[in-house]
Amino acid sequence: MKDLVVTRRRRQAPLVTPNSLGAEARKDLSAALNQVLADVFALYLKTKNFHWHMWGPLFPSYHALLDEQSSQLLAMTDALAERVRKLGGSTLHSIGHIARLQRLADNDADLVQPSGMLAELCDDNQRLADWLRAVHELCDEHGDVASASLLENWLDETEQRAWFLFECGRT
């Protein structure tokens, strides 16, 4: 009987992941990382969409580049969500939740020139880099070294994506 009571209590207990960060830090960091997660999902979908709709004489190269970049972005989403959970936060629950939090604009155009795709993705990656830096500063304020470390790697990857897109877009 006692085991049954303990089990019921655990099922009803709020999610509180143990760590040494305070409640305010966990709340601030979870919110900031969730917003970045929404932006990364949006950028993943846009990159994958442009990958599917790439065309022109450099199609094979651009198609492969965008496939590689979209895979890198998708890998970021799982690590971001897991970091939010490690902080004791709740992650995004739906496409609608992502849409409410994302800051990057969607592109629903029927036809986008390859140069336009590259330029738009370059700009979006530069914006993401700026937001990653801002969240890194928040991590520093709260002493969250683990999140800051992850952000440093993602920032490097994001700057590399922007650099490659910029170079591909030169005429």
C-alpha cells in the first residue's frame, strides 16, 4: 500500500529537475532556449524547403549544401530541447507553439531564385547567431556554464553556415 501511495505522489509531482541553478535562472534560461529552439525549427524547415525547391545550373552543389545544413539544424533541436528539460523547463509542445515563439520570417513564395534562397538563409543564420550570443550572455549572468558551452558550439556552426551561404551567393 505504501508503494502505491509513493507511486501516485510521484506521478502527480511537478517536474523539478535537480540542479544548482535557482528557480529564476531555470525559468529565464528555459524561456530563452525555447525561443531559440523555435527559431532553429523554423530555420530547419526553411532550409529543407529551399533544399527541395533548389534549381538552376549549380543545383547539385546547393542541394547538397542545404541538405547538410538542414541536418545540422535538426540535430540542434534535440540537444536544445534536452537542455531545457535538464534545466527543469518544459519544451515546445506543437507547431503552433513554435509559430508563436519564432522570430524568423517564413517564406511561402511559389518560386524563389537560388540566389534569393542563399541570401535569405544567410541573413537568417546571422540573426540566429546574434540570438545565440544574447542567450550566451544570459547564461553567463546566471552561471549556466553547460548551456553556454553548447551555445558556443552552435554559434560556431551557425557562423559557418552563414559564411558558406555568403560565399555561395557571391557573383
